[in-house]
Amino acid sequence: VDTEGLHPKMQDNLVRMGSEYFQATGKKLNFNSAFRSLEEQEKLFRTKPPGMAGKPGSSLHNFGLAVDIPSVQ
């Protein structure tokens, strides 16, 4: 997962959220995607079912402001 492209405040929030989650559960917080390039977003937009991936350039992943966390941890 590419965390290098995340906005610095998003990185800080993710670290704090992971720490709080670990304190509460004793488990590490997993996430399956973070920053995506326009090319990566284009591929997902073309291959995922409608509504599962935003248009390239409109996804918050492209701006480093989103992560995907599995619903079951």
C-alpha cells in the first residue's frame, strides 16, 4: 500500500487512528489501499463494477486524502 503519496495530515491521522485502534483491540489496523496515481485509478475505474471506483482525478485517493479499510478487522 502506497502511503508515501498521502497528504501529511492524512498520514498523521492514520498513525493516530492506528494507535487508538491498537490500544482498544490489541490488533493492528489494516488497510488495503491509500494513495493512487491517476493511472491506477483509471485501471480501477475501468475494471471495477460501476460505483466502486471514482473517475480519475475525482477520487480522494488521487489527492492522498483517502484510505480503504476492510470492514472486517
